[in-house]
Amino acid sequence: MLPITLYGAGDCDDTERTRLLLRTLGVPFREVNIDCNSDAERFVVFINGGYRSTPTLVLGEGKFKIVITEPTDQELEQALIQSGYSIARTAQ
């Protein structure tokens, strides 16, 4: 399983939805609030072609990473399964 970093913003409903889904599924993750971390904000803007898109998730570390921006619940679940996580339920 790949480690997961969730880059989000405090006032972002999609970040809250994604955080809740990861917790509901029991998937461990590290969260970075880009409102409070300028290096993380620059990374998110860079990786998203100049856009401050949240949530941006990074699955993996080192040379192999999967980056997902503003995923639906179904897209996130699919990425988790591909990354080796066992998903207990399907999101509604």
C-alpha cells in the first residue's frame, strides 16, 4: 500500500468530503492544509498547472507517485484499490 498525503484547504467542501471518505474507509493518510503551508500551496499550484485545486492527493513516495486532483468518491476508491488498499464499502 502506498502512503497517502491529502493536500486540502480549510474552507473546501471537497477536502472535507474526501477526508471523511478516507476516515470512513479506515485508510490512513497525512493531511497538509495549504492555507497554513506555503510550500505545500506552491506544490499544489505547480502540480495542477497553475491552479490551487483542492483536494490534491498524492499516493506513494519517491519516484513512484499517483496524483489525483478533486476526485469523486468513486475515482478515489478506484485509485485506493489500484494502490493496494482493501475497500470495505462502495461510496454512495
